[in-house]
Amino acid sequence: MRAVVIHETGGVDVLRLEEVERPVPGEGEVLVRVQAASVNPIDWKLRRGLMPKRLPAILGSDASGVVEVSNAEGFGEGEEVFGFAGGAYAELALAGPATIVHKPGGLSDAQAAALPVAALTAWQALFDRGGLTHDQTALVAGAAGGVGHLAVQFAKQAGARVIATGSERNREFVLGLGAERFIDYTSDDLATAASDVDLVFDAVGHDTQKLLQVIRPGGRMVVIASAPPEGAAERDVDAQLLVMSPDSARLEHLAQLVADEVIRVEIDQVMPLADVQRAHALSESGHARGKIVLTV
């Protein structure tokens, strides 16, 4: 089968499309023929060697496709599934029955592949860790990104007031997702633009000290791309680092919201697997709006 393999860490040039042996599913595993896979920041962080990974390796975890072989209960050959699969940048990938779900009708492969990491990260940050309720105010930093644009919508659907930060070019996009206020992080003074926020969700890892200043005493901050800021406890702010946990039941629920057009998944670009280097460069630039998807 074809797969994108890295034999060493480094720049985008270490991503190579090669012929490799197809994986063989063990007992309790499902072999998925991948139709689409999405790019997440963790992928290029692993590629650059910022996080440990045994090499050679096939990157990617978000996948949508069709069951090729099933050695697990609940999944049959030919069924459409999506979720977490090891080595998703490939024609075939292995998945466990607890990490994939059946793809609902009305959801494209690109939409399904865009959801697992981003949607669960946004949901868990806002509600499982952030404890956001309908009468509270949430500030989402990086609101136009893959995680951030879903967080804005989830918070709005929960009845919370949403303040969003991003670059000026994304102002109308983010306001269209349901944010009540938009702060241009390149020109606006965050400290004067927002105050008494109940929850800050930082999806980009920039200016965490400035974000800390806008949270009310007793409020919370959830970060995913940096360490929690120093001094949070002194300000009576509960600051936590979130590492997303797979949750098939929640993923199924969020996918249905997309299929029902309650939630919108923004896809910046869809590229063939052979363009993986360009996809990584775009993701790493931090300028993608929504998600980047590879078709296999």
C-alpha cells in the first residue's frame, strides 16, 4: 500500500510517499481503507521531533473510510467508519473498536476526518475541564483554527457568550460562527477589550499571560498548545493543560450535529496524499482557517 513515512525528524522534506507492507489486523482490531485523513498540529510536532516517536513512522490519527477487514464486534466489512486510526496517512490503517464509530449519513469523508481530534479537544476543553455553562462568558483564543472554530460554535450552542480572538482577516468568519465579540490580537489591547471572563480556552499557545489578566477571580483557563501560565493560582484562576482523550460516544454525538447542520466544519483545503508536504507547511504556518484534509 501507499503511505507517508518519516524515517527521520525534520522539515517537510522528511515526509515521503512510499510503498510499504499493508498492516494486518490482530484479534479485536479493524483494518480501515482510508478515504480521508486530517492534519493536526501534533502531526508536524512529531515530524519535527518536538515529541517522541519511534521511527520509521506513519503519521496521522484522524481517519474516515471503509472497513476492509474486521476482527472486532460491531463492525462489518464495507461499513463506513471514522475516528482514530494509527498511521492514517496511508491507504490502510488499523483501529480499535473503541476508537472508531459508524459515519452518519450526510457526513462527507472530509468532514468526518476533520472531526476526531479537533471536535473532542474543543468539547473537552469547554465542558469537561472548563465547566462552561449557559450563563457564562467564554473567550476562545485562535477562534478561526481547526479546534477554535468548533469551540466557538459549541459554546454558542450551549448558550454561553463567546468572545473570540484571531487576525482581522477572520473577523467576519468568526462572528458568523456565533461569537458576540471579536478581538484582533495583532492590533487590539486584550486587557482593555475583555474582562471578567469565566473561561479562557487558548487553542494556540500565544500570550497566555495576557489571557490570564482577563479572567475573573475563580475563573478557569484551559490550554492545549503550551503550559498553563505562571501566576494563575495567585489570581485565583484554575489553569489546566488538556490532553484530549478519545471518546467514541461523544464523537458520534458531535458528528451527528454536523450531519444535521447544527455545527459547521470549516475545511481550509482538501489535498491529495501526495501533497502532504504542502499540507504540513500550511498547518505549521498557523494561517489555516479550519481544518486541512488529505484525500487518500
